[in-house]
Amino acid sequence: MTNLMIEIGLVWLLAVLSGVPLFVAMGLAALAFVTLSGLSPSIVPQKMTQAMNSFPIVAAPLFILMGNLLSAAKITNRIVRFATALMGSLRGGYAHASILSSLIFAGMAGSAVADAAGTGAVEIRAMRQAGYRPETAASITAAAATIGAIVPPSLPIVIYGVTSDVSVGRLFLAGCIPGLLMAASLMVMVAVIGKKQGFKAKPFAGWYELWLAFRDGIWALLTPVILLSGMFSGLFTPTEAAAVASTYALFLGLVVYRTLKPQDLVRVAIETVETVGIVAVLVMAAGALGWCMSLSRIPQTVAPAMVASIASPLLFLLVCNALLLVVGFFMETLAALLILIPILVPAAHSFGIPAEQFGIMMIFNLILGTIHPPIGVVLFITSRIAEISFETMSRAVLPWLVPLLTVLAMITLWPPLTTWLPNLVMSR
């Protein structure tokens, strides 16, 4: 069966490279394996259904709904105003404010794409009006958007936790320190590039303006605080936090700020269903293909082979970093996670690598693919907002990969960056 799965896997890869939708290719590969193995084809829809039969995965559509509600209610404008009032007086203040805005919004939306789409227009416009080059403004926004996949509540973390049977709460905590380090490293990069490109600081608007901006956005700024404090005090689970977050976002838009109209809810619902549909079919198809891979004993074969051929856990992590970076350049993050988790996680477990460290490292590697060609979905979004070509955007973002890769190296070399906070707050 192993040889059969390898052959089907090669055909699947060729199908993906030829442009066949990924979920279709995965579903057909699973069906081909089952049929050629002499099993009943009805197993495939059964396994696809089982893949969605998980309580934690309910968090995914609810967090997507929350992000769409926040965007529709224009909550991002208030966040950007506060961040600009706080950071604007520094050299490159608008760039610093863009990074801070992305960090705050990441604690609400949980997605790099949602972050770039939600705050990108406001941030890029502000930086361009301040005299930043369009490609510089867009690349800063794109790089900062990657924080959304690392800090809680993160959709990739939810998918990883469900698929690998790791506590989503512990993974959420594991992403906090790396997310802060990402923001700090990007701000250091702004300070370095700011001198070369002549970023200017505007006069401090005054404590009263800062207070007004804070007061105007206080309810939005409380969103991450409510989610984290509720989850880690035991008031509600990470899955239930998604329902709380969606309700809170609806309350902000309809009652507090009144920027969300009842007729907007239809559009929000349609956008949410479309996104959830894409995630669901990927999870279902990957679940069926993952079962086929398990039956063919590929994970059971690959994991011991990697352990036997690689001398140390550190070397294994370095190999995984290289592999995941390449995969992230060509494959969407969630799809790559669903395919690679059954293969790499057992090997990481054999090496004694903490589940939290490996999970954040996997997501970090793959999310960098969203700001690197040829896929680079975040690059497409920010280049369209900034009205520049994708090629120009791809060149401009390269220097901003340096601070992010530095944080990735820190996570790889020093496990406490991802394990200390979960161990402190939650017992195993």
C-alpha cells in the first residue's frame, strides 16, 4: 500500500501543479487509493464527514465571522487612529503605528489575510500621505499582517490543534511571545530603514488627542483582553471564545459604534459562508487523504526514517524549516498544514520536540509564504490596495523577511519562547 500511495501522491502533485483545485486533487487521490486497494468507495465520504466531526473546529467559522464583522463595522479605523496617536511622533511613526495596528487587530481576526484586508487600506493610505513610497508602505503592511497567524485567536493554530490533537489553548499561549517578537523586530527594521529613506516624525499630537483616540477605540481594544482573560481564567474554552468574540463584534458594530447596519449582516453572512466553505472542503478532503496515508503507513514509515537518518532534534528542525519554507512558497497555509501534519508531527514527537514549539514553527514557516511569490496571497491584497504591480511588491517585501526569519530562528533554537508561557498558565 505504501508504493500505491506514493504513486497516487505523485499524480496528485502533478494535478495540483497543472492547476486542479487542491481539495479536488486531494479528494480524487483518496478515492483512487481506496478503489485501487479494493476497499469500498463509500469510505471516502465517511472519512470526510468524520474530519469535520470535531468540537474545536467549530471555532474556525466563528473566528472568520468575527473578523468579517469587525471589518464591516470599520473597527480598524479606530485601532489605526489610536496606534497613530501613540506612535506617530517617532521616526517612521506611521510605519510603527501600522505594525502596532496589525498586532492589535491580529488579536481579533486571527488571520494574515484578514489583517492585511482589514487594516491595510487605512494603514497604506496614511503612510502614503506621510510621504512613504507606495511599495514601502505596502511591504510594511504585508510583513506586519503575518502576525495575525501567530497570536491568538489564530485560525491556523485552531486547525493545527484539531488536526494534531494538541491543546488549542496551549498553542494560543505559545504564539503570544513570538507574535510580540515579530512586532518588535519589524519596528527595529523600521528604525533602520527609516534613517536611509528619510522617514519623518510628526509632532506629538498631545495627551488629550491620545486620550480621545483611546476613548474612541477602547471597546475595540478590549477585544483581545476579553478573549485571552476569558480563555485562560477558565471562564470559557478556546472554542467557546470564538462564539463570545463573534457576539462581542456584533455588539460593537450594532450597539456601541453603530457602524454596522442590519442590512450589512447579509453581506457579512455570505462572505463568512464562502470562506468557511473553502476551509471546510480543505479539512474534509485532507481528512480523507490523511486516513489513506495512515492506512498506507506512510507517516509510520517516514517518521522512523527521518529519526534514523537525522542525528539530532536541532538538525531535524532545520530540515523542517527548509522544507516548510519551500512548501509555503507554493501552497496555501491551511492546505499545507493538513497535508504535512500527519507526516512531520510524529517525527517531531519521536525527537521529543515540544508540541507547542513545533506547531508555532510550522505555522510561522508556512505563513511566510503569504508574503513571498509565487502564491503570496497577502502580497496580492496589499499590492492592489497600494496600486502597484505584484513584481514591485515582491521585490520591496524581501528586506522585511529578514526580521521575521530572525524570529523564526529564535523559536527554533530556544524552545522556551514557545513553551514557557503555556507551562506557566496551564498545566499539562
